[in-house]
Amino acid sequence: MPVQRISKRVSEESQSLVDRLAGELKGEKSEDPKPYVLVEGDEANGPLHIYVVWEEWESLAMQERSSVVMEAYKTCESPENVLRVTVAMGLTPEEAPRYGIDVSRYFSSKA
């Protein structure tokens, strides 16, 4: 079976979202609406799942959202931790409950 490798980078339109999300991950003050970021997994080792719930990317396809999450995470974390990410999912507040993500469980009020 033939195999073709492709390289997927974040579009220019999404780069501002990468920058804003990276700032949030670094603990910088960000613009509203702020993303809710959930990182699931053992801090010492094992796979990590990153879920980002944010209204800002409603118009983006899921694959583009995942690329934004990974690009932002790469700017904040060690290469070892980046390699541990097995799920990087960007969801809107409306989509999150369908994937079993309840941000109210982890965040008491709008950040």
C-alpha cells in the first residue's frame, strides 16, 4: 500500500488563536472570551489528553482546532510532554457536553 506523508501546519488565520491560547497556557492575562483548558493524565508519565473549550473557534474545523491546541502546547511544554499528548481536542461550549466535557465541574465561574 502506498504511503504519503503530509505536513499540516496551522493556517495564518488561526495563528492569532495559537498565540492567545499559548498565552493562556503560560498564565498570561488573555482576552475574553477565555478558553477553558483541561489536561487529563498522570503528571509524571503516560498519555495526556488536552481539551480546550472556547467560543473563538466555532468556525474552524476540528482538525484545525487540534492543530491550534498542539501548536500552542508546543510553545509552553517540553518536547517530552508534547510527545505524551494523544488527544488534543478543541470544542465550543455547545459541543463540549456531547463529548462528556463539563467545564462547570472544574471551573466555578467564567474565568
